[in-house]
Amino acid sequence: MKTTKTLLGCTIMVVVVCVYTTAVASLEPVETTFRYEIANNGGIFYYPDPFYLNGASEEKALCATTSSDQYECQASATLVEFNTPAEIPGEVRMNAMAAGPVGGTNPYNGIQVQAAAQLIHESLNAGHALNVEQRVRSWVVQTYQVTEPEAFTLIMNLDGFSDFDAFNYGTSPPWTAEATSTITVDLQEIVTNGDLLVSQEHLSGFPVTLTETERQRNIPVSLVDVTGTQNYTVTYQLTVKIELDAWITNLILGAEPDSHGLLTGNFDLGSVDAPFILTARFSGDDSDNDGIEDEQEQSAEFCTAWDDADTDDDGILDGAEDANQNGEVDAGETDPCNLDSDGDGIQDGTELGYTDAMISADTDTAIFQEDMDPATTTNPRSADTDGDGLSDGSEDINANGRVDPGEEDPGDPFWLGDINHDSSVDLGDAVMAIQVVSGVDPAQTVYTDKEVNGDDKVGLEDAAYILQKVSGLR
């Protein structure tokens, strides 16, 4: 077999800055601006003969809006390497996104942001060396005033999951994969006298940090319009922020750059299709604590129940499915009144990795199917997540979220027996399997991730399976 060595160093940075000013209840908006900036930089290769260098690239963009109730801008960056020249095998795609609210509309009396960072690798071998970094910042600052003192509850909710296989095998040689996600909500009281700032302080209990294990916080707050004997003006500044960072390296830089081991696993902090979503909103009565107010759920525009936090019993709170709480199924949302939004035969909560330990007391466990392998997820808004022509439900036959014996992986476009990774099991795979069993070195790369019995090698059992598949016996 041909041996290669490849070195890549690259960085993606996506920064979204949102500043948004409006009002609670009867107030008029004061100022509205929304901006985002994106920078994409990379990369370099090392290939024994010849040496190949890909110069750095950079992209920046700016967006602004003056709408008082909507803003919708999304920044994304994708870096594909290891595919030029064609002789270098494998591919790395780095995707990052940061955006405002789902569907472009803020939730009722609140604000929302989205963010994700992914590194997707394909067909890498032990000769590939990476030194990559992703950095995503997505945040909104919104200012409120009230016309008279009023009590609210600030409801804060985090939706989305990470699937990041971190490792650290020491610093000599360096071989690490690390990630951090910082999710914060802050509420500050700003007192002014004309143009003079009198004070700016955090309200009690803020800032708040949310995590994947503590996804929701509700804090009562009392807002006033003026304060002190001088009747100073009071405004409130609400900030929601997602910060994602990831680093992966498995190389030594020196006179002879070298790589260390085969990079495997998943490196996702959310995904572009299913990002982290951070919501904060001032709420009145919400009897079922699903993130949607009773008054809304009792209106004709909403199909959800005001006293049932999980109307369709798919494990996901109604307010997480209708992320902007507008009563419609917008892009990027699942249907809170249909437990299988994409109709692929697998429940939305199962596809997103929900387990019995994560669901509401309102979820009917006689209906809900927990994910038996929450480390792997599929897209509840796409009936064919991996795009292989088979619906997710036809691959995960028992719809339990786990790849059981006899099932295909709905998140992997390559089928069992597809040892040449051409997205089909055919004579090419059969010939390759026979060559391996016979001791002949195939001209193409053999991908053992699609062998059939779990021994991580291609043998007689694999060859027999492939031949049966090709002949229609399976």
C-alpha cells in the first residue's frame, strides 16, 4: 500500500456580535443594531514528495438591521483540506455557525442566540497530522425599560448537545483534543441621570451559567422605572452569550514534522443543523414550566397544552421545540405536537439523544423511547440524516437510537461491507475482500470501519457477507 504523511495547520474563527434594544410590555424600542463578523484562516500541508503549501485565506463580513422585533443573520465557515492535490487521501471539514433567534424572530419578551462548532473528518490514516482550532462567540445584548414597577420571572433555557471525544496523551509528543463551552446569561441594572451614568450593577443571582447538565434556571426579578429621590432613570441590560472553543493536535512541528496515531471519534459542539440555542425571556404565568406562557398556549395559534410541558411526549419540552415560542414550526425547530417531526419512524427526542434521566415529569414514559446510545444522534428534521437514500427509521429498525446487530448506522452514509467507501456494497468490495483474504495488497485503501463482525479487519466472514449482499441473498 502507498504510505503518505500529511500536515495541516488551520484556524476557523466565527464571531457574532448582536446588540438589540427593545421593551417589555408597553415600552417602545429605543435602539436596534445587529452585527456579525467572520474570519476564516488556514492552512498548510506536509506531503513527502512534493512539499505542498496552501496559503492562508481570510474572509470577513458585516451585517446590521434596524428592525424592532426581528433580526436574522448567520455566519458560517467551512474549511476543507486534504483533498488537494488529489493524491492526498482523507478530508477534514470545520464548520462553525453563530446566529440570532430560530426563524429570525425573538421569543415573546426575550432574546435568543445560536452557535455551533464541528470538525468532521473522513478517511484519515495514521499519517495525517492536524493542528486545528475553532473559536465561536455568539451573543445578544438587549436593553429594557418598564413604565411602572413590575415583577417577572426570567426563564433561561439551553438546548443542544455536544459530542466531543476529548483526549490527552501527554505533551511529548503533543496529542490532545480539548473543548470548552461557556453559556452565560446576565442581567444588569443601569441607573442614569440624563447622559450621566450613576451606577451599573448585576442583579442578585447574576450572571448565571448554564450547562448540559443544568439546562434551565428561573429567577424572579423586580424591575422598576425610576429610583431614588431624584427619580433617576432605570434600564435593564440582558445579555445571552455562547462561547465555544475547540483544539485538536496530533503532531510535532520540527525539521521533520511527524504525526502520532490515528484521529478517530467525534468533535462536535452542537452542529450546524442542530446548534446550541440559548434563550432568556421575561415571563408571566407558565404553569407547566415548558418555556411558553399559559396565555400563549391557550390561544388559537398554539397546539400545545398549557398544563403539559411535553405535549407530544417525545421527551423534549414544548418550549425547546418551539424555540422562539411563536406557535409555528420554523426552520431549525421540531414540532411540539408531533413526536416524529420528519416522519422517519424515530421520535424527535430519541434522535437528539434524550434519555429517561433528562425528561420532564409530564412526559409519558409509556410513549417516550429513550435513546439507548445518546453519544450518537441523528437529525430530527431530516428523514435521511446521512443522505444515503435510506430513511433513518429503516436503518435504525427498532427506533431506539442504537445501532443494534443487523442494523445500519443512520448517521453514516457507508453501509456494512462498503470497505472501499464508495457508498454502495458491490463487486468492487467483493474483489477487495477476496484480495485481502488471499494476501494480495489492494490498490485502494481498505476501510475496516465497515467490516461486519467487529474484529476491525477484513476476513472470510466479511467476504462471505459482501458476496451474499451483492448476489441479493441479504
